[in-house]
Amino acid sequence: MSHRVVFMGTAELACASLRALASAADFQVVAVVTQPDRPKGRDLKLQPSPVKQTALSAALPVLQPERARDPAFVEELRRLHPALIVVAAYGQLLPSSILALPTHGCVNVHTSLLPKYRGAAPIQWAILNDETETGVTIMQMVEKLDAGAILAQRATPIAPEDNAATLHDRLAQIGAELLLETLPGCVNNTITPQPQEESAATYARKITKEDGRLDWTLPARTLWNRIRAFTPWPGAYTTAPGAATARLLKIWKATVLDHRSGNPGEVIEASGDTLVVACGESALRIHELQLEGGRRITTAQFLAGHRCQPGDRLG
């Protein structure tokens, strides 16, 4: 028997789960719901979401309501008679009128080990907070944000070389695999949902561009985590030294030097392929960076073409 499924998602994170579900023999994706096309780029052309592009490449029908709670859209979903609604990075809270529709409920693929990091940016906040592991939770959906009972979880370590981009890709794949393992138990009623511990819940708010600004009075390890958490967006940035007018300098890759210190934001070494900046505690060695209007380059390339010397200040 093939179970009818509606998939709801928008961001790139959801695409692996959609592809996995579309190829599953026991489930039939009867519709893909995603956000309307949005203007992007310099010319502000309307661009389809990553999920819409994935759905169209798989010849799946696409629905794009402006608001999920629109009664006409809810009625359209009802006519599809879904056994399940699967949600991943959709971008809107679902009303009770949708949550009550499918025979076996609505399930969500969330990239944290709930109840930690409910909300829009769990990947970034796990790195920001120096976590050693994160993971994926498959949960039942309720009207409260990311608060439903847990159906399955899988953890993965956060390695020193990880950033938000690498962790995003790994969690997307883990989520797709765990989803396919979990859904049969949902329709067969063989999973006992585990309520979340409310007292342990934390919130991962949406990241803004301003979050990327580096405050050199903070410890080097804190800044290192910010660089990793904000790669690729919004980027961790400061202002470049030695310029008549302030130019933004994006830091792509750095390591902590525990044995170095100086005045926060001060360049304490700049030669060859070595650029070391003092922090509130310890220092950062910068490996890859990007000057405003330029391309991403190595420290050696930067120092060969830009004046930077000990005593200069960033930020």
C-alpha cells in the first residue's frame, strides 16, 4: 500500500528529504507545498525556492500559497486526502486546521536535538554556543513552535573544521535518512512519541546580518565559533586596517592561538602567510579572508597586496 503524503518545505535544507520521500516505494508525494517565488539578485527577478526546483525536476505538483492558513488552501489540502504531511524548513507555522488534516498527523524534520534549539537557526546557534554535537529530530507537529513529541533523533559530532555550511549539508542528509526510517512507524502506529522536556527547551532565533560583526574584546574561541557559525551567511566581518576609509573585511577561516595576546583587535603578527589578531582573550590566526569588493583569498595573498603590519587595528 502506498501512503499519500504532502511535503511542505522551502529552503535547501529540505531538498534531501523531498528527494528521499519521492523515491520511497511505500509513499506517494501527491503535492509539494512551498513559499511563493521571491525576487532575488540585482535585477530582483522572481526566483523559485530550492524545494520548488527539486519538485519540478521530479515532476511533482507544486502549491505555493502566500499564507498556509488561507481557508481556500486548507480546503485544497483536504481534497488531497493525505495520510501524512511532512514538513522541513517550510518557513510558516501551520494552523490547527492543517495539523488535523492527515490521518497519521504532521511530522517535522528539525536540525537540532530537541528540546534544544527550537526556532529558525538551530545549526548556527549550536556552533555559536560551542556545542560538541548536534543532530536531527523527527517530531510530531503541534501549534507551538518545535514543541511536539519526539519520534526519532540522531546525533552527529560538531568537528573543529565544521562550519554552518558543512553542518547544514550533513544534517540535511541525516534528516532524509532518518525520515525514511521513521515514517513506516508513523503509519503503522509502532512508535511511542516522547514528550519534550519543556524545562530544557532553548530558542535559536533568526540570524541577522549585524550578528556577523566581530567584537574583538570577546575571547578568541568565541570569535572562532562566530566565524564558523556565520559561514557562508551573513559572514563574520570587521573593518580592514590601514585604509583611509573603512572597508569591510570578511573572515572566512581562522584558528585560535591560546599562547598569544595583546590589545583587542590589534595585529600582533603580519608576515608571509601569518596574520594574527589579538582578542579579549588569546588571539586568532586568520587563514582566509575577503576585502569588500574583492574575492576570497588566503592570508598570504592578502598580505602580498595590502598594507598590514603589527600595531594596526581591526574593527
